[in-house]
Amino acid sequence: MLNWLLPEYIEDVLPAEAARVELLRRRLLDLFKVHGYQYVIPPMLEYMESLTTGIGHDLDIVTFKVVDQLTGKLMGIRADITPQAARIDAHMLNNQGVSRLCYAGSVLRTTPDGLARSREPLHVGAEIYGHPGVESDIEIHRLMVKALQQVGLSTLYIDISHVGIFASLLSDAGITEALEQELYAALQSKDQSAVRSLGKDLDKVTLDALCSLTELNGDVSVLDEAAKRLPATENIQQALNDLKAVHAGLSDLDVKVCFDLAELRGYHYHSGIVFAAYAQGYAGPLARGGRYDEVGAIFGRARPATGFSLDLRGVVSSLPAIETSKAVFAPADHDDGLAQAIEGLRAEGEIVIQELPGHEVHRQELGCDRRLVKQDGAWIVVVAPELSNQ
């Protein structure tokens, strides 16, 4: 076995891409900061009970597990940061009002995930805790759009649904958990014939409504159609009104909003609006999010919550390549004036690389396109195409 080989779907991030990832990470955290989101850094390892309960219900199979040598308890390497942020809000901060938290960190998954098909995505996200109304859903949607635009993406599409509609239909019908799971799977694949077959023993109103979900996708007019075809219960009407409010709340942004009422991603822990963002020319969602009320109950304090996250490494790897910043070459000279010139350029944000003796033949590897030269007793920067390896 070659000692330098990495495990499958685990990759190094090389200098050019790493620099771009870090630049965009800083931009996103600065964006979150000016919107009032506080940065948190949860640990990579936690006890499994914290990572895979509540909103972490679906994470068990993708979580790497290890035994704590100090206590003998089972621990997990985080596969998602959202459950950790929920724990921090519910148990560590203990705020009585609204909390806004953001994060940026690597997660580890047993199977490849995201645009880059990596087992080590870099999750960047923001969450709001303590507010149950649609206003916080709108705030999160708007922040997600701004974040993706900050990364450099345009022609954005947001696909929105509401898991409360499906939950309300099933609650009123009083079906078994096993049938619920089968109907959920059929709706995810928009298999109306399977829905009709599975629900053959349900009352006609419920069955027709479930079948209608497979067809209710498109622009905002779908919501008016849904109001006609779905039962006029209070919960369903409120869900449709919330979806209309989100659409109105995004109307001033350069984004196309679509609705798909059969989309139930995260149904096991989401409680309301769910959404995913896409962009022209990119396969798969760029960011995902949704509402997950009562999340803090497992940590001793129930709190409404909504948020989103994106895999920054996956997004960056999908973006077109860009020209990287070139450096200024400085000779291996101990002239006091040279040292001052170098520090002055670095203070202005320039990359200055001073040569180490004995490496004159490798200058083209340094990525420089200018050099410091001494003219008339002063060090100045001049263009140096001979240093480029292009």
C-alpha cells in the first residue's frame, strides 16, 4: 500500500483552492456578523446521544463512531453542525429571547455528500432560535440568498415546500407509522400510482390530497391551486399562507422561487418550511435549510428554530477557476531599506516572498510576477515576466 494515499472521498485542499475557500469563509462570516449572528465553534467530537437525537435522528448512519478511552462511552465525529448549534442555544446560552448563531467547520460523513462528493464537507451556516413566526423563515431565506451571491453565484433558484402539510394530512387520517414511511418514500419519488395504492384504505379526501401533492409544483400560482385541492384545515391554510409570505419576502431579490409540495426532505425532524437553493449550471443543491421547532426539547428546553447551511468546499470546487494573486519577489539581501520596503508592501496587503539562498533556479515556482529592485538608492517594484511559469 502506498503510504501517501488518502481514504476514498477524503481529499487535500491545495493552495489555490484553499486560499479561495478561506477568503469566502471570511466573507460569509462577516456577512453573518453584520446581520447579528454570533459565531460559535462546536467540538468535532461529542457523545452520540447529543449528535443523533432530535434533529440528528437521520445522522446515525452517516456518523463515524469511536470509543472514548477516558470514559468508555460511545462518541461520534460530527456529521452536521446544526444539532450542535441547537444544543448550544438550548443548554449553553440559555437566552430567553431570539438567538442568532453561525458556524463554519468541517464535518465527517461515512458516505460522500454534497457537490464535491466528499466525506469531509466544510459546512457554513446560520440558525435562528426562539422565534416561531414566518418572519424568521424569511430572514433565513434572504440571508441564504445573500450568502450565495457573496460566494459569486448568480441565477439562483429556491425550491420551497412545507412538511406540515403532509404531517397534517396524516395526523387527521390516523395512519400507522409504517404506512407513513411508505407514503413518504412514494411522495419523494412523486410516484402517484404508489401513493394511490398505499392509501387505498384511506378516506377519499385524504387520498386525493396526498395524490395532489405529487402534482403541486411550480411557481407561486401552485399555492392557490393547493388551496383548492387540499382540505381547508387551519394547519394547511396556515402553511400555504406562510409559503406565500416567504415568496413575497423574496420578491425584491434576484432569485426565482419555485414550490414543490411533495418535497419532504428532513421530514423526520423538520416541522415547517423546508428549502434548497440551486443555480444554473450546477448539479444538486448549493444550500439547504428549514424550520425545526421544538428542537431544544431533547436538551431540556424546547425552542423554535430555522436555519440553513452550505458546503463551502463543494461550492468552491464547482466554481470556475479564477486568477490567483501574484506575489512580489524580493532578493536574499539584508539591506535595511529592503526590509522596510518589504514590510511596507505587506502592510498594504501585498504578498512578498523573499528568496532563500541556494534556490535561485526555482524562482518560477514562487508565483511572482513582480520583483523588488534597487534603483537610485531606493527599492521599487517592477514587472518581472521572467519569474512567471505561465
